[in-house]
Amino acid sequence: MHPIPPLELLGRRICIIGPSNSGKSTLAQAIAARLDIPALYLDKLRHLPHTNWEVRTDAEFAALHAQAVAGEAWVIEGNYSIHFPERFTRATAIVVLRGGSASNFLRYLRRTLFQQERAGHLDGALDSIKWEMIRWVLVSPHKNRKRYLAAAKATKLPVIDLPRMRDVNTAYSTWGLQR
């Protein structure tokens, strides 16, 4: 892993991408607090509040996404790779998390069962363990980890690659972040 640059060099429009339950929301919240800028959670834009994660229409989500990235300063976490080009055009840096499937799965269980109040949580969501989500967390990251990193590196933006949880912890320490 390359040395982690000072947070201030990443600018004020930072994208955080990576597998489900890899810590994107928590990192976004910590960076936003440190830089005193908004943290935006794409799952909150994609899903209707006070539901069991019911999705908005593609058109509604696209409009909310466009409005979000039009802001002057933000930390946006989430993937929805169809919108990478629009998001990356406005971004000043990209942080890529690539944590392992087993730890991400354990994080999914812990947050779903015990953390109703957490960064990026859908307002009023009716969380429950879902087989579809278990499959997504355990199977999809293998193909997406490389794809997300390649998409980030294809830009001319600074890319901070954090492949392991110890690298994420180093970023927290280097950037003076609080969880």
C-alpha cells in the first residue's frame, strides 16, 4: 500500500466506494465531521425511508444523485456504479475500501441485529437479515472489488486504496478521525 496522503490534499468532494458492509458509511461520517462538510449516503437516496429498503424509481434516484453531486463540498459513500461517471466528474478524490467478505458479513450481521442507529442507516428502516443481502455480501464483492478499483484508477483523481481493515485503521489514525 502507498502512504496515505494528508486528508486536506483530497479536496472537499470525496467519493468512498467498496463492497457492502466494508465501512464506507462510518468512514464517510468521520471524514465529513473532520472536514466539516456534509456526508451523503447513496442508500438513503436510493431507498424510500420508513420502508423495508424499498427502492425509489431509477429516475427519482438519478435526480437525487445529480442534486447531491452538484454540491460544492461532500463526502459521498456508496457504489451504484452506473452513476460513477457523473460522481467522479465532480469528485476531488476517491477512497476505495476492499475489505474481506467474511469480515463484511460479520459487520452486516452486527449492524442489522444490533445497530439501529448508525451512519448511513435508512430513516425508519425495518432492518432484518435477508438471504439476498447475505448472498450479495458473500458473493458479489469478489467481482466488484477489482471493478471498483479499476474504475477509480481510470480517472485522473487521487485514489486512496485501502485493501484491508488495517489500512482503513491507518487512514483513521493518519487523518485524525473519530469513529
